[in-house]
Amino acid sequence: MTDSAPGGCASAGARAAHEGILRRQSARESAARTYARALPIVPVRARGLTIEGADGRRYLDCLSGAGALALGHNHPVVLEAIRKVLDSGAPLHALDLATPVKDAFVTELFRTLPPGLAEHARVQFCGPTGTDAVEAALKLVRAATGRRTIMAFAGAYHGMTAGALDASGHAADVRVARLPYPQDYRCPFGVGGAHGAELAARWTESVLDDPKSGVPLPAGMILEPVQGEGGVIPAPDHWMRRMRQLTAERSVPLIADEVQTGVGRTGAFWAVEHSGVTPDVMVLSKAIGGSLPLAVVIYRDDLDVWAPGAHAGTFRGNQLAMAAGTATLAHVRENRLAERAAALGSHMLSQLRDLAGHFPCIGEVRGRGLMIGLELVNPEGEPDSSGRGATGPTAARPREPLPAAPELAAAVQRECLRRGLIVELGGRHASVVRLLPPLTITDEQAAAVLGRLADAVDAAAAGHTGRSGGEHGPRRRQSRPAGAAEGTG
């Protein structure tokens, strides 16, 4: 399989098999299924950036397992690590017993941690997903402090279990206090930039210190250094440092949710490193398992108040995931893929901001490293009076925030799929097109991704307004269907 071909031909039998699988999935699986609705493909082979479907079509995958595939699909070092364990006769299930595979994983993981944490850290293996790790982290800080309330932020996403949903703002729980998360384009204070971030920090300080705020001193504060599902919103570094200062001065543990931002995704091995912040607790999953289920909580040793059996899980000892994770962590570290993500991500953001200059339907381009988002808006709508427009370092251009356009974003996603490009949607109104390519993406592949995305925006904008985005700037080249031949240059 090559990464360059955006599509392929399939026999009638292959297409019938493809359609049959999708039909049976629709008939038998839960209505809660999500990705399968927007991405009606049946993957049968994958390598690197490329997925091949049962119908013979090939796609460039910028979803990457929702960020779990730091090295892309079936990377050789990951496959080799898995085969080595399988061929060794080692147990595949070991509960929380010590094994050579686990020892190697923990050693490599600790090698990558921020120095201030690695020197005094403990690791808790919990259930196999990020939401399990979030639940464990909330439970830990409540046990360590004897307090109950958790501080979290508007736009957060921490998982799908009850406590994680509370912290994400999707359920009502008096034990979770919601705080403003700074952003430029839709600043909750209507100012954006450094001033907006300062107001958000002052709000947090007031809630912490005002005895009439209605919020008791919390057990912990949980935040994402870059909000992913919230719309790819990077936290300003100075705001991150303020959150660290405010929590440290009040003995409130700071929990960094690095489930999606970790392992080089944002251009640093861990996203907190951009600001120089050392959290008390880190929640890790996705890429640390090298594409297999694995989640851990890393925390300061003085928080290690667990009684034996206080937090357990049958599948916390996934040996194959630990082997794949060790290989992934080492490959990212040894090949400086975080630095590569920073450089290529900066280039892609620059190219996309140039593109936004030709398409009024792109409200803002933002991101960090290879975690990138384009917010789609209605260019003919009335500006949102609650925000003043982009002014910060991630701004595409200063202007009033326009109404979100989730239908247009969905149309862009569909047009991307037609062109052999898989993207995700997110944001407050599902109006943000998200790119999470593997850290191994080449310059040539990045150019192909940007070209197909530009064509998709052009086609979707034309379909929604009856005119091409090119009428507001240089006309894009004619789009090709996913089955047409096209190189990546």
C-alpha cells in the first residue's frame, strides 16, 4: 500500500461486501455510534497515514484514532514490539503484577516526564481508557486532600463516565465548579488576547478566594493544555503559569489532562512543557499505548495515599499495549518527532491561514503542533457581540466572531471524505474541522492533506452559498473525486 494514492478501483463483489458490512452495522449496533455515521468506510488495511477500505478506496487519515496513533497505522517498531511479546510466551494478562514488559514501559515513560515530576512520581495503572484515568485522578486528589469539589473549565472534554462528564460540563454535579477557559475568537469576556486570559485568571482567583463564591476550596483543578474536543484551543502559556501559581499557593493539586495532547502531538513531548508548568497529576492514555488500550495516572509521591485495592481494574496490565507503548515513546523521543511536529505544524498553520484569507467561511485557524483546527462560520451572519474577534498569537486575522456553521463544517467533512481525506469535527457547535495527523507524516503527505482540504472547503462553500470561495480570492483548482489519480506533491 502506498500513501500517495487517494482512491482505487474495486470489484462489484468488494463494493457489495463493503455495503453489506455497513448495513449490518447500522442494523445491529447501538444508536450511540459516532464516527461510523460521518465516516461510512470499512477499513481492511492500513499503514502510516493511509487506510484502505473494503471497497478498494484509500484515504489519508488525519483522525489517527482520535489522536491515539502517534506513529500512524501499523508502524514497524510497534508491530515488532508486539510480535516480540507474542513470540516470547510471556503472559498477555497479568493484572497489576510486575513483569519485564511493564518495567520497560514505566522506565521509558518516566524518562519522558517533565523533570520536576519524574523525580518524585508514582504511576497508577487503571482501566484501559482515558476516562478511566480521569476518574482515578479525581478520586486520588479527593482522597489526598479530603475535599470534594473539582475545578474544571468550559469547553473541556475528559471522557464519558459520570465523573468525567461532570468535569466536561455535560452533567450537573455540585462538586464541579465551571471556570472560563481563555480563547481569542470567542472570548467569554469579549476582549481576547492577553487581556482576556488575564480576566479568566482573575475570575478563577476570585472563585478560589471569595468566601461567598459558593465554591469551597477544591480537591483539585483539571485542565487540558489544548482543548481538543472543545475546538482545538491552545491555552496561553502565561495563563497556564497563573493556574499553576494559584493552585500551588492554595495547596490545590493541578491535574493536566494530556490524553490527546501528549507524546509529541503539540510540538513538545507533553503539552505542559510549552509553559514550563509541572502539574501535580498527569492523566495519560491514547498514544501511550501505541494504538492499543492503555491509560495511567502519574502523580507526585506525596499524593500516594491509596490503600491497597482502593483503585483497581482487571485490564490494567495490558502487556501488548505496554510493549507497543514503550516502542512508541522511545521512537518519538529518539527521532525527535515532537520537534518535527512543531516545525511541520507551524508550516501547516501558516498555509491554512493563507487559505482562510480567501474563504470568509473560515472564522479562525488555530492549533499547536500537529493538533490543528479550522472553525467554520456563516460569513453572512451577524457578528457575535459577545466576542471581539481574534487578537492573539493563534489568530488567523482580527475580525468579529461570526455565527458558527456546523452544517458547513459537516459538508467540509463529507467533501474531504470524497477526496480521500479523513478529518474530525469538534468545537462548541461541532463547527471546527480538526486535523490530527500522525507525527510521522511527510512534507509531501502534508501538502496532499492541505490540497484536498482546500478543495473540500471550496466545494462545501460553493454548495452552501451558490458561489465558490474562489470568488473572494484566487480560484482553487478543480476538485477530484477520491477515485481519481493524484500525487501528493
